[in-house]
Amino acid sequence: MTNRDWSAAARRGNSTRSGSAGIGPTRTPAIVLAAVLLAPALAGAAILRVPEDHPTVRAAVAAAANRDTILIAPGTYPGGIFVDRKSLTLASRFMTTGDTSLVSRTILRGTAGDMCSGLPGCVGGAVLEFGAAAHGSAVVGLTITGGDDGIRSQSMIEITSCRLIGNGDGVDFVSGSGGTFRGSLFAWNGDDGIDLNGRIQARIVDNDIRENKQDGVEYRLHAYHGPTQTIEFVGNRISGNRSDGIQLIDYPDVSNRIIRIEGNLFSGNRDAGVGCLPDGRTIEDFGGAALAERVLLVGNTFTAERNGMIGGANVVIVNNIFTGIRESALRRVKGALVTSSNVFSKNGKDLDECALEPAGAIEVGPTATEGAHPWR
């Protein structure tokens, strides 16, 4: 993606963003990364090296014990890897050196027809799959490509400084899973960059989520009863996706969830920056679902979008910037609890069929001053 110049207002609206370069936190000191790697070793876990100790990642996973680290040299290795009943870290040597060039040079590619081999809980078709008993696993500094899913998980895991590109879904997480996705690139996938389903507890922080053929993020809010589930989208750059940047899919049951969308940059998504759809549907029709779950929309910038946010009925909308929106900055947003200190500039419509409370709480700001801010 070529660099673009955003307004000074966009810079202000996204001051929480740390400015990653598309593949992860390039500024992470190598000494910190080394400490992360050495911590499990000091606790008695092992470091298995590929290809020095094991010729393939799959062989290393089979040989590894709980809490081991698999450290992978640059190269391309076959995917179709299933991890379960142990917590493992799979990482490129970026983890010990901080050299970001190793991320694009250390590749897991494709799947394997025999990856499950009768293993319970294995679905198959993913480059890397985590079963329901792999909580605490991590993936660091790898390029993952060529699967129906890049990473599929039923467990709570960490994804850091990775490239999930050229898959069906970049990641596909189901009920009971989640974790933190940080400093990674989710791009050029045939469906969604990030696909979340059901009971998810996750933080999606400082990522580039761009140019996926459907949504940047698709989150299906399947029925759930229990303690409050929180999912956070903070400081991401979400751009050029061919449907919505973040799509929230409603189901008839009202679930106990809070969705926090804060400090993100939305740009050039074909349908909407944030879209709420009803009844399990995923094709954006611009009708806007009256999503009952709480959505906190705070400190984001929406620019050069077709629509800013569509739908929602229990929304806090504060300190956002909507600029250069071709159709509607806010469309069919109903029953917002708080709507304050937002800036609207050069939009087709600022408010379109909205019912916001308290009346008059939206502030229409001055025209944004143009300035340069190159985002990758």
C-alpha cells in the first residue's frame, strides 16, 4: 500500500497509536525479546531449533514438551501443524535478535491432509491449529500463508509481530479462545483478516488489518451467558478491506459483552468502518442492526470511507473524527448513551436516520487542517 497523507486531525485522533510498520513492533529491544525467550528456559523448559534439532516445525512440535520454545531459522517450512495438550511458543529468530527482516523470511506455508491423523479436536485445513488444551501458547515473528485458515484456535494464545497473509481467513478463533494479537499484519486474505466466533476474550492491538477480500474483522456474537466478555480493538490501522473494517454480527439472544473500539484509524474500507448486521448475516446491506451489546467507540479516526459506523443501539461515541466520508458518518445508530466531542468534516451526511441521546450532544467541528501523516 502506498503512503497517504492524512489530516492533522487524524493524527490527533489517533495519538494512542504506536506506529508499527506493518509486521510488528520494530522498536522492541532485542534484549527484551531475548528475556522473553530465556524465561521458560530458566524454568526448565527446552528450546528446540528448526532445522538444527528437528528438520520441520511439525516434527519439533511432536517432540516438544509443555512450555517449550520452538525457534525457527529463516526458510519456508510446510504447514499443517496441530498443537494441543501443551503450551508452546513458535517463533522466528526475530524473537532473540529483534531483526524484523526475519519475519518475512521465516515462513509456514500450506496445510497437510494428514495433519490431524485421528487427533481429537483437530479440524484441519489450517497452516497452524491450536486445540482446546493449548492455552498459553504463542506465535512470534512468523509469516503464515496458504491455508484455509492461517491460524485456527480453540485456546487462548498470543500472536505477536506476525504476517498472516494469503489465507482464507488470516485467523479463525472459536468459542473459548482468544488472547492478544499485537503488532501483526493481516492482509490479502481471501475472506476475513480476523474471524472471531462466539465466546471470545481478546485484545487486538497495534495491527495493520488491510486489503482483505471481505471484512478486516468479522465478529459473530453468538449466544453467550456468563461473566462479561470484553473484546478490545485498540490502535489498529484498518484499511482497504472490501466490506467492513470491523463487522459485528448480531444474533437474537442478547449477550453479556463489551466491545471497545478505541484509537484506531479506519480508511478506505469499501462499505463501512464499523458495521452492525442482524440475524447472523454477513453481507453488508447498510440497514444497520440495533445491536444491544455495549459498544464503546472512542478516539477513532474515520477517513475516506463510504460510511463511518452503521447500526448499534447501546453505543458510547466520544472524541472521534469523521472526515471525507462519502455517504454517512453515522447511519442508523440508535439509542447512543453518550455522544460527545466528535468532529465531522467534509462528509456526505454527518447523521443519517440516527436517534442519539442526549439531543444535541454531537459537536460538529471545524474543517480539519490538512497535514502529512504517512500510514503504511
